[in-house]
Amino acid sequence: MRHTPWEVKNRDKGNDSDLGVVVFTSLFPHPGQPNAGLFIRERMFRVGKHLPLVVIAPVPWFPLQGILRRWRPHFRPDAPYQEYQQDFEIYHPRFFSVPGFLKFLDGFFMALGSLLTLWQLKQRFDFQIIDAHFAYPDGYAASLLGKWFRVPVTITLRGTEARLSCRFLYRFLMRKAMIRAVKIFSVSDSLKRVAVTVGIQEGKILVVGNGVDLDKFCRVDRLEARRSLGIPEDIPILVSVGGLCERKGFHRVIECLPDLRKIYPDIRFLIAGGASAEGDWTGRLKQQVSESGLEEHVRFLGIVSPDRLKILLSAADLFVLATRNEGWANVFLEAMACGLPVVTTNVGGNAEVVCNTELGKLVPFNDQQALRSAIDNALKSNWNQQKIIDYAYKNSWDQRVAVLVEEFTKIAAQSEQAKRYGSLR
């Protein structure tokens, strides 16, 4: 059954508040990109069980982008203007965005393109908070919309901020957005430090990491999992999950396999994922595998549903992600919930998730020798799977969502109090 925002807002939620939240993000799953921004949806739909919310997920548009799809079929896939997901209402207004150019204008055009949608929504859904994800362009656009609608804005830092902060113009725009926001949430302490470096007061920033869905991710019998995947019982299995883009570093793991084969002749590397908003390296990765003679050792499984993903993770011996940067990688906790140790790069918030040697190993970024050695040592180590699983269980969504709901409630109350005080004056 689908609900309008009004129905969502007024359905029985026990003691929960009826304040309305607009989730504002350009990275959100839709029929054209079903796996984009799943981590945002996981987080905010859980908040939506306590506070009524509507999602505004703008999509970039350019008059000639249909022509570009002749050469790049997955470029900016179409999204419906309105849809429902899990009974929540989603809007995808278009905003003008030139591919590859003038990206410093995306924040302004994103706000302008979303203005009419929010105005129409405001007539029937009295939202008190705009909650943006990523400081730029989403956070900057939300800060403008918050100013126009006189509604407080929160911004969640998720990973791109570290890269953008190195460029003067984006640093300026991000700082402006974060100064306008009433609260900054950060999924990791490393991103909090980025915001402080940009010039944001530390007391304005609250670290609220992502969680793991323990209903979807749990360990199943290893042998049964391997049989269902057609994998022999006695060979070492590495697994990586994520969008097949350069940043995630699948090619860096593949580079390690020729040397690892000398130690583990039957080693297999399972890759789950497909094209992402950051690009599609599927062709390059398959070419790399072919040129290295690794066709029998690397399997591309495409996009794997969560129900099947726990089987894949349970069948493996080690989760590996040689990523260039991460904010807070949910996939580490998902792997740990299935009992897998993690080998990953010491970048972004990775050390905050893989926070001790009982959970996995961290290596310097782009150090192939260190990566090979860490994989080798991890395969030879005797891991305590129950400790790894227990750690994942301590990082469930429940505690994260409770903090967010409390913060949103405080912000709305303070905003209402300020309005009343202003009217009395």
C-alpha cells in the first residue's frame, strides 16, 4: 500500500514525532540506477519509520545527453519524476548540468531545478527540516533551498568532501553550505576532520556512522554457500563488492593474483558489482583478467541482491577492497556480519571500521607489495569469526537511527522556538 506524505505523516507511530523531513540527495536508487545510493536509502528509510519523510532526488539533465548515450549507454539513465519505494514518496526533478563542465554551477542549478517540486510539496507536507547528503553539490543546493523556504538544513558528509576540499572553488562552496547548515553529520571521524580543516566549528559536527542490516546480512553455512555457487570446498576465495569504477580498486587486487597463484594455485577472486555513478570499468577489468591469463581465477558476478550477497560472503575466506577513498564503507560491516575478515587500504574512514587487528588488515594505498602480503597473511591466519560477527552486531542500525531521530527532533524544536520568539518580538 502506498502513502501520500500526509498519510505517512499522520499514520500511527506510537510516541514518535510528526515533524516532517525532506531527504535531499542526487545519489538515490531509481529504476535507471537501482544500486545508486543504497546506503543513503538504508539509513534514511529507517529514520522514516519514526519521522515522516519524503525524498527529493534531483537528476542531472542536458539537452543533448540522449545523443551521448549512443556511445555511453549507462550515462545519466532516465528516472521517473515521481515514484514510491517501500511506501515512501520519491521525486526526481531535473536540473541543468553540462557533462564534464561548469560543475561549480551544479549546486545552484540543482536548487533551482528542485524549487518548484519543494514548493508544491510544501502545500501538503509541512516539512521542518531539509536533510542533505554530500556537502557539494547537494548540501550547497539544500542550503539555498533552506534559505528560500526558511527551513533548517542538515548536511551529511559521506566521502567526496575529502577530494573536493583540495580544490579552492569547491572548498569555498562546501564551506558556505556547511556554515548555513544548522548541523553537520559525518559518517566518519576522518570526514569530520576535513570539515574542521575547511573552517567548520567542531561542536557543530556529529559523527554518526552507517550501520549494518542484520536481517539481510548474516552468516550461512560455508559449505552450503559454496555448493550453491558451484565453488570447490577446499580452495581460497577472495571477494570484493562495489561499483566497478576506478576508485574501488578491483584492478589493484587483480594485479596481486599472479603472485598469489604461486602460493595458492587454485585461488579465486569473486567480484560482485556493476556500473556505478562514478563510471563503469567492467570492460577494462575483464581485459586485464584476459591479458593476465586469469580467466579461471576471476569471476564477475554482476550486481548481486542482498539475499544472495550473504551467500557469496559466507562462501569466501577474505573480503578485499583496495579502494582509493571511502567515507564509511557499509560493505565492511556487511562482510563482517557474515564472519569475514577484511583487507583494505588505510584511507578515509576505513581504519575506523576495521579498527583492530582481530577484524582485518590495513595497508597503505597503492602499495601492491603490502596488499599482496596482507592477503597472503590473512589467508594463513586463524580468525575468530565469532568476534568479527559480534563486532558487526554492535554496529547495527538501531543505535544510529536513534541518534538521528533525536537530533532531528531537537533541531525542529529549536527552529519552532526561534520562529515563535521572532513573532513575539
